[in-house]
Amino acid sequence: MSKTIWNSAAIAAMMLVPVGAHAEIAGSPVAIAASQGAAGAIDSFYHARGNAPLWFEAGRESAAANELVSLLRRAALDGLTSGPQIAGQIEQAIAQAHSGDPRAVAEAERMMSSALVVYVQTLRAPTPGMIYGDPGMPARAPQASIILRDAAKAQSLEAYLASVSQVNPTYAALRSAALSSRGEASPLVRANLERARAIPAKGRFVLVDAAAAKLWMYEDGRAVDSMKVIVGKPQYATPMIASVIHYATVNPYWHVPDHLVREIVAANVVKQGVKYLTARGYEVVSEYSGNAVVLSPASVDWKAVAAGEATAKVRQLPGANNSMGSVKFPFANGEGIYLHDTPDTALFAKEHRTLSNGCVRLEDAPKLARWLMGRDPSTVSAEPEQYVRLPKSVPIYITYLTANSAGGSLSYVDDVYGRDAQLASKTAALK
């Protein structure tokens, strides 16, 4: 049989060669994947398909194989720093497979599948520093077996690679801008790509960018509306969070954070007496829960609280002056962060809106409520803390993008929380 003419039977026969029959290239993706526990999954994948090739067609590498090499060559920007090296190793393996040696074809096949696993797991790894608050959130990269299954099931392997590589429109646009500019190797850009990859590619979700102090409502992966928000002061930075909004709270209490009880509430009670609490609708309570018991202000040593020697739990009753406004949108995160209305609407006119104690204040809470629920979040009771369940739960992502794509070019906003500066310090320390 000619070495340059192949049929399906010859391909199948070549793929029956056991894994490892051909010498591995040192440091190849096969070794990398094996270190992540993927080698067994790759062997099982090929065994289940009778060792039929995924990357070769009629004895030659497919267009998808060449596309994988192209993606790996730029993969350093995606966080896979060894991507260009892996691409070169695959090209060597493909060249060896052109000889017609069945072992070489088997090795090239597994090398490309291993590289695919490493590449996809890199792109879908959890974002560093992000709190994954809801149990249903994908807080880990997919397993090798799932990646290979999806690749094999795809109607077009090329289309699958394109979809995986895009991650989401925000990520793809930022990476494209970086590739076309000198910002490609910038640690700042790479950090922003890591942050951006947590955004879904499609579906219905809320996105908050703390760096821009703005919120977007997404449908089918496209922003359909937006509003300004107020986010945390630098000392109370709003964290990055991935969670799910399941309900709204109408007529909410404001549970005053401990540092504000100490710095503001207790200090003013010491100066003005308990009339300060009454005038602002504050209550002293036993705990922040539905089982809270209202306590007498006289039971608190306010001087000790103001001095940081004691604590007190204070909540503000619903009303026109309540800092939560008329509605808030809780979501699991472990940090007490939520979206909420606010009576102080004048602050949205400010250019820099890092003014809160960590939570996200909404420019137009009723509009967001209508988008989430399809109606105004009305209740049959005027009682505090009325819970209104959403017709369908909606994911929320709070991120921090100091680098963006503007007309295909990189643009930057202020690093208000100093996260990029911290990254630069760490990078310098490694040199």
C-alpha cells in the first residue's frame, strides 16, 4: 500500500496501536494531560470509539487539527503559557504521522486530544479571586471525559473549537484587541481575560462591572439594557461574585454593617442619645434573621460600641429613608453583598461611583425588578421583608474589568481597587 493513499480500514488498523507504542516527545501535551489525571480518560475515549481517529481524515490531519494548532499558538494570552510550545510539538507529531507509521498516527491523535483537554480546561477554569456563591455554579473546569465527548459529538469539530475558543463575546473582543495591539503580553490584559472568562456565552443573566460601576441585563448572550450602579469604596471593595438571584425582598430592613454601627450609629447615640435611633428608624436587635428580637437601646453600652470594645446589631426599618430603598435582590455569596434600591439618587450623577460599603446600589431598581420578574415586585402586605420569588432564577456575575475592547482597540479604566497594581507587584517579585 502507498504511504500517501489511505482508506478507512487502514486508518482503523493504525488506531489499534496501543497508547505509548510511539515514543512521546518530552514535555508533550500527553504528559501535561496525564499530570492532570486526563491520560486515563483519553485512553478510555479512544477505546470506546474502537480507536477511530478524531483528528485525522483519510490519513491526513483534518482542518480541525490545523485549527487546534493555530489556537494553541496564541494560547499564552488565554492563560496556557505553554501553548506555543505544545503547538510546535503537535506539528512535529503530525509530520511524523505523514510517514504512514501507525504508531506515529496514534501518538499524534492522542497528543492533539490531550492538548484539547488542557486548552479547554484552561479556558474554563474558575476565575481567580471570584466567589462562586451558588452551589449550581460551575466552579471547576470540566473533566477530560466530558470535553472529549462533546468534541466527538459535535457536528463540526472546527465549529466546536471556534465555540470553545470564543468563550464569550466580551472575552473574544478583548483578546482580539490584545492580539492586534502591543498589549498582547501585558499581565494586566491577561488578568482581565481571566476575569472576563467567567461571563456566560449565552443565556439570561445580570452582569455588574465594578470597575465601570455599571450593570447590564443580558439575554441570549447580548446586552439588552443597562444602568449605572454605585459600588464599594476602595476600603470596602465590591468582590467578584458568580451567583444566582432567586427572589426579591420588598420593604427590606437595612442590617447596618458592624463598622458603621461602631463609626456612625454608636458615635451619634453617644452624642445625641437614643433619639438619634428613633429619628432614623433604627432598632437594636438580637440577630440579623427572621427570628430577631427587638431589644431596648438602653441595654447597649454605646460608648463601648463606639470604642470598638463591644458590639451591637442595628437594623433600619423600611421607609423613605431606608438605605435599601424599596427593594433588594439577595444572592448567595458569603459576604453579605446584594443589589438594592437607594433613596440617594443624586450620587448617580457622579463620574466616580465607588461610594458604597460593598453592596451594589441600583440607579433604577424598579426597571431591574420588571426585567427579572416581568412585573413590578408588589406584595399583598406592607410588612417588612416580603419575599417575592422570581418566575425563573437568574444568574448574576460581578466582575472587575479594567481593560476592554473599544472599536477593536484596547481601552482602560482606572484600577479603583488596586487589583491590577497588586498583580504587577506579584509579577515583579517573580522576576
